[in-house]
Amino acid sequence: MVAFDNNIFCLSIHPDAIGAAESKDRVEFLLLTLKDQSERIIVPAPALAEFLIFAGDDAPLYLEKLRENSVFRVEPFDERAAIELAHVEITARRRGNKRTPADESPWQKVKFDRQIVAIAKVNGATCIYSTDPDVIKHAADFGMDAKTIADLPKPPAVQENLAFGTGQPDAPPDATAQPEAETE
């Protein structure tokens, strides 16, 4: 089980989004890989809220499609997530800074990001995918693996067979053929 933060979830639905050209192949390959591994994808409810705000008037259509797709599972901030988040925050306060490790972020963002990671962790996600550096930092605090788009492998190159007049487009060239001698 893995989790997607809002930005990766958005790219999984809209791979052709503006500015996503370099990310498209990697995210599509990630989705294929997760499908091949029969992985489920958690979308923490706060991340879904961010996405729905972005979706605006189209939000109901996206919700309908999300409910029809068995790969994605929206998970709420519940009692288990609250306990997990409280443990991490108490630990940060004991270290001397309640925002740690996202020291420069506004307190409201810290709380929101921690909720996303706590939901992912208590629901069994082994990795969270995000482009938000703070979410990545919080994941480490929760003892979770986190990956950005730069961490995703590029899909393997597809090699196409070229026809060289053999009459058989997919036939490999004859390795024993000798080049013809040049005449002047």
C-alpha cells in the first residue's frame, strides 16, 4: 500500500497538466508498476480536499470517478491518525521546536502536512509520493519512506524494429551477409 499527496494524485489523473511534461512518463510508469504489483493507493482526505479545491465545479465528476476506481482509497483523519500525529508532535516539542522538521513553514501547513502523513501511516502505506518537500520531511519523522517525482524511475525505452527492405518488417537483419563491393 502506498499513498499519494495531492500533487501526485493530481498528476495521476491529469498527466498532461501544465508544467508536468517531465513528470508525465514517470508518473504513468509508477501507476503501471503499482498496478502490476496490485498495490492500492491511499489518498488522505486532506490531500483530496486540496485536489477538490483545485477541481472547482468539476469536483463532483472527479469524486464519482474516484469512487468507481478500486485502486484509489480515500482515508479520513480518524482516531488512529490523531494518536499517531500527537505522538510525532509531542516528540517534536520535546526536541525544542513544534514545527520540526519543517522549521520554516507556517504552523497551519505543518499541521495539515502531518495529518496527511499520519493518515497514510496508520492505514498501512509503506511509502508516500509527494512533490512537497515538507511532506517528505514529515514522512521521515513518521518513519515512512517518501519519494518525489525525481526519485521515480524513468520508463524503459521502447525499441522499435525498423524495416530495411527485407520484405519482413519485423525480421532481424542477416548478421552473416557481407557488404557488396563498391564499383567505380
